[in-house]
Amino acid sequence: MKNWRHIIQRWLPMAHYEVNPFARGSAWSHVELLIRSVFWALMAFLVYAWLMVILVDVLDWFAPFAVLEEQASYPAMMLFYFFGEALVLSPAPIENLQFVLLAWSAAFSLCLAIYSWLRKDTWGGTVFLLLSLGLALMYLNDAFNYRHDLVTTVLWHLYGPDRPPRGNVVSIIVEILFYAFIAIFMLGATVLWLRHCRKTKRIVHFGLVAFGAYFVASVGSATRHIGSWYDRWGIVIGSFFPDHFREKIQELPFPQSRHTGPKEFWIIDWWFEETIEYIGAAAFFVFVMLNVLLIWHDRTKVHQ
């Protein structure tokens, strides 16, 4: 046990982090507060989205939503409106905000990498380059769902036009390898950041939330067809909801090429998975921006 603890401390030390390097009441502390407030504002919107789903879809309050019914051919479900996929006739503010947060996080991480290398900080440059690449891949996957195209291409080459439906062993392996490839960048950035980068307590907290949330969401998404556990848990959770909620889910439009199982699958895939990814994207954005602030603060002190 002691040997394992020694190995963990050697390879994954938290390193020294400062409680708060910014003087209380200074402009730096105000900017830090503003950045952290962005996260809580985003969380407030997430709570609002959840409340709308619960009040309208589950409890059937404020229904029917005549405007939505007139403008769309699908049921006026807040679940579909807030948590649906942006590419499937849904406003999807939760996913669209993820796109923005991931894209900006990747861009600022790349700027930090370039700046770190210009300052001869090799470790910092490597950390933020890996993070930028990982975030860019996550953005492209979320925005364009290209892992689905990858799975379809592999199945076509192996089986031809009579390829089996998604969810077979080959598609599961392809998706796991796909997420493992992205994990190489994110895990590398995490380990090197823990070992070699300067941190504050709040940066550590947001970093743990960001990496942890996307780890959970990625593992869930990569393994969702193993034992069809998204289907099974969706049915279990849906069984606690009123009949009208389950009936509306059955009417939701979605290409059968993406999923041929029970529609309760979308309870997990949209409502819960999108929630976790949204929290992770918001935490990543704040994590990167706090690193920008810390590095800019250090640069200013050097030039004083």
C-alpha cells in the first residue's frame, strides 16, 4: 500500500498551489470573480432548463405550448427543446452553448501554449497544446458527430451495404478507440499540468470538475451500447414519470439510423449526458480563463 501511495505521489503530485495569489480588493481579484461568475451564470441557466423540463414535461404545467406546437411538427417537449441535438430540428441551447465554450477554450488554450513556448516554458506549452488539441477534437465531435460517420464507414468497409445496425461489437470497439484517442491528449494534459504547472486552489477545483465531467460523459457515451445500458436505464427512469411524458418521448422525431432501440434512450443521451457535458464545458472554459488570468498576472509582476 505504501509503495502504491509513493508511486501516485511521485507521478501525480498536486504540486504546490496557492490559495489566492491576487490581493483582496484588487482589480485582479475582481476579474477572477467575474470569470467564476460566468460558470455560475451558466449553471443557473442549466437549472432553469431542468426546471422547465420538470414543470412542463413531467408535471404537465403551463401546457400546451401553442407557439411550439404551431412552429414544429414534434411535441412541445422542453426536453427536446433544451437538451436535444442541435443538428436535429431542435434549438438545443444546452448543446449550442457547449460548442461555444469548447471552441473558445480550445482557442485560448492554443494561445497559452504559444505564449508559454515564447517564454521558454516547455512544460506549460506542452500542457496547453495537448489541452487545445483535446478540446478541439471534443468540439468537432460534439458539433459534427463525426464518430458516427467513422463507425458507419468502418461497418460499410467490413460488411458492405448489408451492414449490421449500430451497437454491434465492431461499432462499440470503434467508438471506444475513438474516445481513447481523445483521452490520450486530455490525460497527457492532466498529468503534466498536475506535475509541472503553477496552480491556484480555484483552478484546481475547476480543472477537476472539467476533466471529471468529461471523463464520465465520454465513458458513458463510448459504452452505451454495451448491454444497451442507456436503453435499460432510460426505461427504468422513464417508468417513474407520468404516462404523458413517456408518450411524448415515443413521438419524438429522430433518424432510426442513429438508434433503433427504445426512445427512452434519449432520456439518458440527451437529458443526463448533455447535462454532464455542459457542466464540463463550462468548467473547462473557466479553467482556461483562470489560467490566462494567472499567467497574465505573473507577466505583469515581472514587468513591474
